[in-house]
Amino acid sequence: MATILLVEDDASMRLLTCTKLRPYYTVVTANDGSEALEYLENRRADLIVADVMMPRMDG
């Protein structure tokens, strides 16, 4: 199953998006760009869906 990295700082939007995608994909989440980069240092994702404006580091 393909893995999607969802980078979203808004908890409700993250929950909604995960709920829609999880029946079809493995979904992992990050709260901002920095957290996403930490994830990607050791693992891979087939697709990254990122919010454009986030705290610390944005998309």
C-alpha cells in the first residue's frame, strides 16, 4: 500500500484528511515541515501532501 505523508498544522483538517485517505493508503502525519523532514530522514513516502503556511517551517 502506498504511503502518504500529510503535513498539516491544523488538527481538524489533519483528522478529516486522514479519515478520507486511510481506507486507501497508509497515512503518516507531521505538524510542520521540520517534523516532516525528521520523518523523511529515516523513512520514505510515496506522496507528500503539505499545507503551504505552517509554523516553524512551511511547505
